[in-house]
Amino acid sequence: MVMNKFYLFLLLLLISYSMLVAEPFDTNLLKNPGLENNLNNWTVINGGNGWVMINGDSVNPSKFVASSYAWSTLSQEIDLIAAGFSAYELDHNNGLSIYYSQWMSAYWGGRYYIEVKALDGSHQLIYQSNIGQIDDPVILESSDYWKQACMEFQATSGMRYITYEVGGMDVLFWAGYYGTRIDDATLLLSNDVTGVNDDHNPAILKQSIKAFPNPFNPNITQMSGTYGLSKGQNVEVAVYNIKGQKVQTIETGYKSPGTYPISWNGKDDKGRTFASGIYFLNLRTGNYSTSEKIVIIK
């Protein structure tokens, strides 16, 4: 009875951890995005008279910052692994996209830009997205009162960090704080795997793969699943650990159109049972892939 309670506790712990790992998707990755804690968590560069905190106005009652007569910037760097994403999720999912937005206003006019960079583990640039630039900024008129600028782009394999930077200044070069006003920033990493099931990938009937039971105990039962193809092509069904390492190939080779069953006993090629934990069942066809998170409990 004591052992059964222990296994139940371990199962609940693994399921909770699984939910925790998935939680960062579609969640704002920026800390203090609405500046409720002043400029805490932001790297600040002050130009002119710098940034100043303002406790709301007639339209926006919440805190925001106003810029001056020279470029001032706010930035953050997000460590995606530390934020809860796994290497596998970042490297083996064609449905990942990055969305960012910023609310801005102007007093007597302003300039702004937003720059988002996707970096690899060595902080080398993989991809960069901009709304305006320092040498070609977006111009805000005095009538542009709290407008939202936003952009979305597809993420790239190998990404480990995202940097977010927003800059603002005025258009009149006056001393004081008459430049761009900034509030409520958003930076999301979205995991929309169904988004890759489109005309660019006609070979996949269902860009998904399902496993059941899940969680499963390989000492008691085996995992089963299905996938389908609308035309013949090469496929690979494999299992990856949370570090993104392939630990078992279940099926590989050319498949004709149709629906195929798969099964896995939770063991490697030498018959050794994998440890309890989180794994990913992956279906890959050409450059496209999708996954199902699975939990082994013993």
C-alpha cells in the first residue's frame, strides 16, 4: 500500500511537471511588462534627460514611461531553457512562432523602434525582426494616442535566447520628457503545431501524432498511436528525451498513403526500460515534424 501511494505521488508529480514545461507557451516572457514595478527587470539606456515614470494620464491610468530628446532604450534577454522550454521543443517543432507587441503614445510627436532577435546557445544571431530602426524610426503624431505596434514571425531551430528592445525619443529635441511614451510590452513564443498543416505540406493528412495510454508504465503495458499520410513518402517516428536527444527510433522508411498504427514498449534496442520522466513522440516527414509529449511512470 505504501509503495502504491508512492507511485501515485510520483505520477502526479510527473504530470504536474509536464504541465509546467508546457506552460511558457503563449505566456508573456517579459518580466514587469506593464512597468508596475517601475523599470525593474529592464536594462535601461538613458539618452537626453532619459526615461521618466508617469503615473497615468487621461486615457491610460496605469504607469508608463516617457522618453526625451535623444534615444533611450529598454531591453530584456529571455533565456528560453531557464523559462521552461526544452531543447526538443525548440528544435523539433515547425509550428513555433514569436509574437511581440508594444503600446505607445506621443505628447508632441515621437520616434520609436522595436527590435527582436532570436539567438543560439552562443548568443549568435539566427534571425532579427524590426518595427522601425534607429536610422529609420516609426514616427508618432501627437494624435497617435496609445496605439499598438505588433509583429509575428516563425521561429528557427537552434534558438536559445530572445532579446527584446524598444527605443523612443521626441521629434522636437526639447529638454524634458516630450518623446514617445511606452507601456505594456508582450513577447510570446507560440506552439501552434497545427499551423504547419497547410498547402506547403500536402503529404501530411494529419500533422499530429497521438499516444495512448499517456502516462504509461512500460512494466505493465505499451504505448500505442497512429499517424496518417495523404501521399507516399519517407517518414520517421522516433522518441526524444527532454534534452532533444533521440533515444529510440520506432519506425522509419517509405510509406504509402494511409493510416498507420505504431507502438512502443518503453525500452531501447537492448531491452532496457527507460527511466520515468517526460519524452516526446515525434513524427517527421521531410522538413516537417510534430510531437506528442508522453510520460513514463514506473
